[in-house]
Amino acid sequence: MRRTYVLTKAGSKARASRRSGLPTHYRQILELIRSDINEDEIHSALQSHPSRQVDNWLDELDTLGFIALVTGSDQGLAERWRMAIRY
């Protein structure tokens, strides 16, 4: 199953701050996450980087509390919400 991520409050603050000191690749990922987003979309947007490296960055951002993994029933809700917005 694809992993789906959302931006946390801390991630939103870090994305908005021009002086956060975050590396460029972290900023790129945070900029991508406007609502829930799955890992395939992130990998597609960062295709110039190896998939394993992008996965490591996602894990690091999750560990830092800037993004959160949507789990189980939350992921189903996120998918349904996303489909409802499209139509």
C-alpha cells in the first residue's frame, strides 16, 4: 500500500519560514504537501533523485515532526476526501 503524508503544524511553520535553515530537498518536499499526498506523487516530483534517497528524506521529515504518515482508516478517509474534491 502506498504511504500517504500530510504536513504537520511544525512542517507548515518550517515551510513558511525563510530562515528555517532546512536543506533544499526538505523544502522541496514540504512545498509539495498542500494536502495529503502519496509517496508516488512525491517521487514523481523529485524524479531527479533516487527513490531510496527520497524515502530517507521522508522518514527524516517524519522523525522531525514536519510531516506525518496517514495510517489505516485515516488513509481511507484521506482518499475519499481527495476524490470528493476532484468532482
